[in-house]
Amino acid sequence: MLEHPTQLLTVAQVCSALQLSRGTVERLIRSGALPSVNVSTTNTRRAHRVRPADLAMFLMAHEETRHE
């Protein structure tokens, strides 16, 4: 077991950080553009969480393409 589990961000927290709608963030997750972890215990509902490092990489990648 992990001694210090990595903090995971909820979709709502990612929405707030990126100032995007829930639908947009969920679309980014479904498309694979924004990596996530499915923490759901059933197949009927997907509960995604995003690692802070993955969010940072997503932002860096999009910042680079914006300035090209």
C-alpha cells in the first residue's frame, strides 16, 4: 500500500482550474487528450480523476502549440 497516495483532482476541480465546462473536460478525457484514472467500482458509471502532473503536462503541451 502507498504511504503517501498521490492527490487526484476531480473533474470539477479540473473544470475550475481550466475555466472550462464539465462537458468539455469530459470530452478531453474521453478522447484521451487529458489522461485520467477511472476510480469507479462499476462499469455503469465512470468516476474519473486527473493526476496533477497530467494536468500540468496537458497545459504545457497546449501552451506550446498556442505559441507556434
